[in-house]
Amino acid sequence: MSGGRWAGRGIGVAVLALTLAACGGGNREVPLESFSAEEIYTRGEFELESGKPQEAARYFGEVERLYPYSEWAKRALIMQAMAYHQNRDYEQSRATAQRYIDFYPADDDAAYAQYLLALSYYDQIDAIGRDQGLTFQALQALRAVIERYPESEYARSAILKFDLAYDHLAAKEMEIGRFYLKRGHHTAAINRFRVVVEQFQTTTHTPEALHRLVEAYLSLGLTDEAQTAGAILGHNFQASPFYEDSFALLTGRGLQPEARGEGWLRQVYRQVIRGEWL
């Protein structure tokens, strides 16, 4: 963690921070203006290491307020964004990280600030049943890390999280599609599974989406589409249990998984054969 190169100075930090705390105790509180930027910053580090990120954010903010154009203020700003994030105050973390990017776009820690901004969305992604707006925002912010800072230490983590968030969106489409399918709303279900096949084809949900399309199309009597979905499934995921299930469904009706007709799935099949899909 980039901000950590100023954090964790061990016993020296703790002793100085405790000294500052003692100065503020008793009947007379010493105003923060009496301390240097480094001393206030160090107190913020101490609070962060002590598991008090809210207090840490306050001290880091005071550094910027009292010494706005100092090197310590720049350091404190990125540390404040990190402290807010540790406190799960994602909105403040995002705003602070964005200020850092705006003020210091060429700084070494700009990549970390962008990564924190992305995490402020990503860490709020909950169960797939909730609104996916945050997931879209997380994807956009993670993409910014990957594209703007490809050589940074955060790019690899951003790629992994991007893939997980992308998979999360596909899972949402699958959940809704299964809901419709169980209730016999086959056309609505097909629309959801189609989104997965066309827009989220690199996710782990694609084999099941193709199998559910076989189920739905067979239920509607649209055998060409069902056979084509089975052919795509067999071409790309022949070892999948979903292909075994689709194969059994099709052969049970005297059908084979093969490309037929001229619907949207036939176009996908052509892309598969040309190697343009998956």
C-alpha cells in the first residue's frame, strides 16, 4: 500500500504520538496550531495504527487545513482517503481520493488514489439481489486504474477485481432469468440469458446461460434456436455438466446440438467458428 510508506514507523511513532496526547490532556488542552505539520501527521498515523481511522482522518485533515501547501499536506491527503476507507466512510474516501487526483495527477500516489476511489465502489458491492449501479461504477473506476496506471502495483489487483465485478453483473442477469424461467415467462427469461451470452460471454455464467436458453426455447417449441444454443455450448464447453444436460434434453426429443436457422444465436455460432467469440 503506497500510503504505508509513511505509516508504520514503529515505536518512535507511538512514543511521539503518546507525547502529543499527553500534551493535550489535563485541564489545559494545547491547540493543534501549536504543533508542526509532521507532529500532527504523526498523530494521525498513530491513531490509524491504533484502530481509530475516524480520528486518524481528522488529524490528517488538520494537517491540510493548517499547512495547506506543504509536502506533509500532500501526504496527509492520501492518508486521509485511506483512513476514511478503513472507517467504511466510502463517500468521504472517494471524495478525498478524487481531490488528490485533481491536485496531484502526476504524483507517484495518484495510482493509489485512483485505486482507493475504485475500492470505494467495489467494497460496497453486496448480494446479487441488490441494485447494480455501484457495480457499474466500480467497473468504470477499476478500468481507470488499469488504463491510466498499467505499470503500477495496483493494476493487477484492479484487473482481478474488474473480472469479479463483471462476473457479478452476469450473476444478476442469471438470477433474474432463472426467476422468469421458473414462472414460465420464457421470453423474458430468454432476454436475460441473451444478455449474458452476448455481453458477458467471458464470465463463468455463460455455460449455464446457454443451457437455460436450450430449456426455454424447447419450452416454446423453437427447436432451431434450442439446437443452436446446444451447438455453441458443445463447441466451447463440452466438458461442462450443463452441456450434458442440454444434450440429454435435445436427444430426448430426437434433436441434435447443431446450428440451425438464422436467428441471433446462429450469428453467435458463426463467431464461435471464426474464433471471434470467447
